[in-house]
Amino acid sequence: MSEKQQTDKLKFIAQKNFKKRDDMYEIVDFLNKSLKEYHLMFGLTNDADDKEKYMIRIYEV
């Protein structure tokens, strides 16, 4: 699904770039499962400008 299609259904709240950690995918999975009832979704991608960092985004569903 493209970012345009996602933003048609999701409300972007915030984003933050930070140094990579091996377990970050587990943390994002935990947040998504735990906060689903609050209509929040977290997305994790590699930072396009810095390969040593991740970018996390928060959306309201």
C-alpha cells in the first residue's frame, strides 16, 4: 500500500528519527497491539537519509 493510500485512511500525528536498535520491530509490534483500542498505529521504516537510523511514525486510525 502506498503512503498516499495510507494517509487517505489514517491521520498522521508525529514522526521521529533515531538510531537503529535490533529489537525496535518488537517494540513497534507491542505498541500496535497494546494501543489498537485507542485507534493508534505505529509505522517503522529505515530513514531515507541516514542508513544508521529508523523513522517511526504515529497515526490515528
